Amino acid sequence: MDMRFSAEDEQFRLEVREFITNNLPADIRYKVEHGMRLEKDDYLRWQDILSAKGWYAVNWPKEYGGPGWTPVQKYLFQQEYGAQPCPPLVQFGVNMVGPVIYTYGNEEQKQRFLPRILANKDWWCQGYSEPGSGSDLASLKTTAVRDGDDYVVNGSKIWTTWAHWADWMFALVRTSQEERPQQGISFLLLDMKSPGVTVRPIKLLDGDLEVNEVFFDNVRVPVSQRVGGEGVGWSYGKFLLEHERFVISGVARSKRLLNRLKDLVQQRTDGFGGRLWDSAALRVRFADLETQLCVLELTELRFLSAMNSGQSPGSAASILKIRGTEIEQAISELALEGMVKDMAARDEDILDGRSADNATLTSEGAAAAGPMYFNLRKVSIWGGSNEIQRNVLAKHVLGL
């Protein structure tokens, strides 16, 4: 495995770094740096900037409007993107349903949906999980019954991220009852403005309304909005999830968060006349997380080398999903502990905790560490729970 980047690659890395530095709006940068909640307009404004540059659909082939980058260029873009306080890309359109449509959709679907995804015109959400059908998606019960040129959809989805903002949903639905549950599932593209669609937000522990319940009451969806054949949607769902697991690792973002946390901790006292950073146990925890991130990055590079040779990571991408999300959660736990210790040492700062000029662990921790900790409990579940991913590795990689 050659882990060296060429001079051209390093020049590309610098180009990406400079573009983000010069074009990321200051107010959005501030929000991300300080763990503040982003609104729909924040995501759209930044994605419009990327789209205008031609750097929004970075994983798309050139024939469909992507930049036509090599696997190495895509990797370097993700590293530079995560190293700066950029809003996370809304993956559902550009990195999930888009690739499904250009790989398995018909020409009419490609012409209708891909240009609008590429131009950041439509907001998509993912209709997979249901009450009682999360990691075991084959047990889903939302039905789509054929009625002439339409399907009539009834049922519900849950934990649907940003469904309250979405224009469209790509959904796995049951179109028939087969001997094997996977054989009766189809992949539909559903207009969220259709009569019979009801969206009900779910308030999370961090106070956000990020996820939703979505109910379908005799919702009519044209058969022309089914991707591929009837009953083969399970294959498209697996294709999509393999890609999602590869982009979930988030090494660069975790590095940035850990380094920022270290800088903040080094400034603070422990309440007993010393500094938080004087704790050998705390320094060991930082060193352990830094080591874990280095190992995960090497694993990413190993997959990158394989992809650069035309190979697919396949089921092994689950390794990145498992370790990436576990490390992200561990960083949030460390941040929360640091916030609690610092608040105990500096009670006088609490009332001024959100002051913009009081850039202490108390201010940033009180504003961000708690909500971040609660919000990141989900990452070991989405994209297929980590327990399921371990089963995938055992079966398809280790052959157990």
C-alpha cells in the first residue's frame, strides 16, 4: 500500500483548503465552531456555494455532473472539509438517493431528479426505519399496493431526519408478501407534499427537533417513481447503506473536535489550584483517542488504496462506521466531563456562560458539550446499528 500523496494531490488539497477558508460564511463558521444549532438556510447557503463551485456532488461521475475526481481527490476533499468547521453535508440527496438513481434509475428519473439534486434545489429525507423495524429493515410493514398507474402507500416511518424540511423522501416499502421478506420490498421516490403525508417532529434530549415520525394515509405515488423493478428495492437499500457507512467515519472532523477540546482543557483549572491538564489520567485519555484516530485513519487509507486500484470496500466498510462513531461518542463524553469539572471550579462563570467574549470551556461546554453528547448517542445506531455491523463483519469478512 502506497500511502504517499503526489505533488498534484497535495496541490489539490491546498486548493480545497483555501476555497473553504475563503468562502465559508463567517456566521455559519461561528455556529459550527461553537456547537450552535444550524437552521435549514445555513445548510442551503453553504451547499449553494459548493454547488456553484462544482464541489457539491463530489462522489458523482462526470457524466452526471460530478467533478470526476479520483478516489484520492475525494478523500482529500473530505479530510479538508472535516478539518474546518463546515456544516455537515446533507447526505440524503447528493450522497444517498442520487447514486441510487444514476446507477439503477431509468432515463426519465435521471433527467427529472439528478439536475435538481446537483443544483441543491430539493431537500431529501430517508424513509427506512419504522416502529419495530430499525436495524432489521426486512421486517418493515409500510405497504404500497398497486392501483393502476399508482401505488397506494399506508404505514409510517420514524427517526426520519429533517423530514419536516424535506421536499422528497426515498422510501423502502413492502409491495408484496414473499417467502423471504427482502424479496417483497421496493424503492419509491415520494413527494412529501402528497395528500395523506403527515410529519410529526420528535423532540430529542438535546432539545432539537431533528427527527420525525412520518405517517402515510392512502398516499398515491406514481409507479414511475419506483426505482428499478418491483420487489428488488432491498438490493438498492444495501447499496446505499454501504456507501453511507464509508462516509460516516469522520476522522478529520473528530480530529478537529478533539484538538479544540484539548486547547480548551489546557486553559482551565481543576478547582483545587491546579490545571485540568495536570491530570495524568486525563492526558492518557486524550492520547488514547488520538491513537485510535491514527489507527482509523490508516484503515481509511488502506481502503483508499484498494479503491484507487478499482476495488470496492464492500462489507469491510462497516469497520469505519463502527470505530468512527465510537470515537466520536468518546470525544463527546470527554467534553461533557470536562464541562462539568470546569463548571464546578468556576461557578462564577456560569451566569455568563453564553457570552461571546468569554471563550472558556464553561461557555463553549455549557452551550455545546451537553447537547453534543446527547445528540451523538444516535451515531452508533444510524446507518445500521454497530451490533448489526459486527454481525456483517463476522459473516461477510471473517466468514464465521
